[in-house]
Amino acid sequence: MLGEIYKITQDDLYELLKRLARNHKIIGPVKKGSRVIFDYADKVSEVLVDYDKRILLPPKKFFLPPREVLFEYEILENDVIIRDRLGEISREKRVLIGVKSCDITSIEILKKTFDRHFKDPYVLTRIKNTVIIGVMCRDVSPTCFCYQAGSGPLPRTGCDLFLTRLSDDYLIEVKSEQGQRILNNNKDLLKTASSEDIQIRNRIIDELIERMKRNNLPELAEAYDSLVSSYESELWNMYAEKCLACGKCNFVCPTCHCFDVHDEVSLDFRYGARIREWDSCHFLSFTRVASGEIFRKDRSSRIKQRIYHKLVYSVNDIGVISCVGCGRCVEVCPASIDIREVIRKFVRR
């Protein structure tokens, strides 16, 4: 039943992953050198299920890769062969584990974004074929504001199972019918969660929320009207003077989805591929059209585009803001532009 909570030991959780790995590729926090990144795990034991810190690059790359071949073609003497990658994508089943609430919400936003007038089969198939097992944060980063963004610390939807670490065990909550089926097939690994266990979980949630409330940030949904009425504000020029238009905020953002598409052709024109690559609305070339005209030449218009897309255009388009409060953009910005400060300036003027 949705919302039902069970208990599972750490050893049995890894046993559950081993069973899932028979038919799925496992993705999770994995140590690479001195860093921890989201990556495919060669062994289930490599997965750091309850890795405390927020991973800099989000799991977006497993649904919308930084660079992907959509299809290839080859010209033969009497034929043309087209190889679409969608078939390969459709056959791959995956489990993504160790995802925090903000990133779970971001995958839901990607799903809404790519399931509109044109339904992107590549992104949507990857989402459909991925079992998502989230995990509760155990700490709050100085740049986190998922509570004000409405994405955490507990996700409303978007995952199949959700874990909360207790002392030696985990609570595992059913968040979808698929998650329930997985647990039904592995009941031997589960225990009954006590009322005391649930109380501990609720206290963890309350403490995380209380810590995020201290940043004195309004709920991001409140920014809509203030931003709409502040489109011509001189403050945008102030931010433009600081912004380097480097695109780092776009590339670490779990919901930014702008891309470019180009064709690569062999020298003899007998082979070609259509490539999709990430792009950035901060780049001067992003709005260049066939005539050569660039529609956002001013840097102020480009930084404004990013903020408005997150908090205004996204609401108009898919019905929700597309900032999940992960704070990655704050962390990587070389000009120290903080989206929280931008919101404070406009909402509380």
C-alpha cells in the first residue's frame, strides 16, 4: 500500500540491490578517486547508499546525457541504414539509488518538461525504465533550500521507494505501485517498523525543516508576482555586471534542459549521426538564429532568462517552478551570485 513503511537492515538492503541487479543496472553514489559521483556500479557493494553530502553533478545525466547520439545513418550502394538508439535505450532497465529529495523532484520536472506538446521518447523512456530509490538527507548544506522550493526534505512523488537511515537500519517507504511490487517480491528481507521508528523519522524531517527555515527565505512560489512586476528593474543590470556567462549554473542544475542538436558527417558523406548536446541560456550563441541575429545580446537578458525560467515561465509552462533548492548553482558560481539573494531582493523589496 502506498505510504506503508517497513524496516530493513543495511545487509538486507544490499541483498535487495543484489537481487535487483540480476535484471537491472545499478546507479548510485560511487567513489571515484577522491570524489563521490553518481555512476554505474560494477558491484553493489560500491554503492554508498546514505552518502551524507550532496553530490555536485546531479543524476540528470542518466536521463538527458550531456552528449548523446540520437540516431546514425549509413549509405550503402543500394540502401540506407538508419540506426535509432531508442531501441537500445528501451531494453536497458536500471535502478537509481541514493537520490535525495531535491533530485527526485528534479526528475519529475524533467518528465513534465519532456512530456508536453512534443514527447521526447529518449528522456521519457529512460525515466520509465528506471526504478528510483530515494534516501533522506542526514544533514543540511549551507546552500540547501529544498523546503522553500517545495521539493523536500520528503518528496511528494517521483520515486518508488524512499529510505531513512536510523542507527543501524533503514526505514523503507512505499512511494509507488512499482515500489510495492518490489517489496512484495522480497518480503523475507523486511521487518515491521515500530511506532517509535516512525517517530524518529518524523523528528529527522522536522529538524531538517527547522534548520532550513533559518535561512529566512520566502517560499519560492511567492516570487512569481514580484518577478513579473520587476522585469524592467535596474537590479538585473547589477547582476549582469557580475555574471561571467560561463554556464556553470546551468550544467550543475538538475532541471536545466537546454540542448543543441547538430549532425556529424563523415568526409565521404556515407556515414552520419545526429547528436544532442547540453547548451546554456547564458551563452551568447544560444539565441542565434539562421539569419545570424542574436536575440539576447545583453548579459542582463540572459541572467534574467534563467531566473524567470525557473520561477515564472516554468509555472506557465508545466505548472510548477523548476528550481528544487539544491543550491548547486550557488556553490559553483565564480561570481558568487546567489539565487536566494535574488529572490530576497525582489520578493521583499
